[in-house]
Amino acid sequence: MQKKRQKQLNIGWFSFTCCEDSTIMFTELLNDHYQEWFKLLKFKHAKILQSKNTLKGIDVAFVEGAITSTAMKKELLEIRKNCKKLVAIGSCAIQGMPSAQRNYFDEKTKQEIQFLIDRFKQCKKVSNLKELVKVDYEVPGCPMDEKIFLDIVNKCLKEFNIA
Ligand code: SF4
């Protein structure tokens, strides 16, 4: 008799403007959870782990970092369109800071950095995720709180009837 295939949660991991510390934490967590996650999670999009990626069929998108350019905004909207749940990872994704520091610069400093804004085609204002799209869950912290992250992964596994 053929063995029934384990259902998997299709996930995506995305990183926008930030220091990517939560991404590093996530890869560290793989050391401890690889055996268990290998069966339960399918990485549809995770540039840190693989070169072939797709937005199609993502159940849960984990998004780290703040949005600083129109191109990033477009990409975030595309992710939201393709995923069923979106999780904001870390303080930069949830409230913009500390990646959004330039929003609070005085006028003189803003003028001084304008050439960089132009050169890298940046938006006037840095945005957090929920200013642009619906966010379903948040993992606070700088970097992310490991326990809350694991709780949300488990919550999603239950929600999607995987485990
Ligand atoms: S929340 Fe903190 S750790 Fe995460 S990307 Fe922003 S600055 Fe880095």
C-alpha cells in the first residue's frame, strides 16, 4: 500500500531594507528544527537557501525589513497578492524602525542625503509593512523574538491543517 504523502505548509521568506539579523536567526533555527521542518515546510521562496524561487502557491509569507523604494513596494504587493497569510518579522517590518531613521532627520540632513535617495531610487518616506498591505501576524523584536516566531510557525501549521 502506498504511504500517504505528508501535507506541507508552503512558505516564503523575504527580506527588504534591514540588517537581516532575523534571517540569520531563521537559518540558525534550521539547525535545531531541520528534521521536523523538512517534513512539514516547503520553501517556495527563500533566496537565502535556494536559487529557484516562486511566489505561486505560498501559504505563509514571512517578511523582514522596511520598504524604502517603489520597486520594493511593488514586490511587497505582489507577495501579498500571492500569499494567504503574511507575517511581519521584526521591528523594521512592524514599525519601520530602526531602518526608517531617515524619516526623522531634520531638513538639513535630509538635503544632505538627497543625492543617495536619488541615486538608489528611494522613496521619500520609509514605510513599515502595514502602511502598505494587510499584515496577519507580527513577530516583534530586534532581531525577532525566537519564541514568538516558533509559536506563529506552529499556529500556522495548525491553521493550515498540517500538524
Ligand atoms: S528589526 Fe532589528 S534586527 Fe531586524 S532587521 Fe531591523 S534592525 Fe535588524
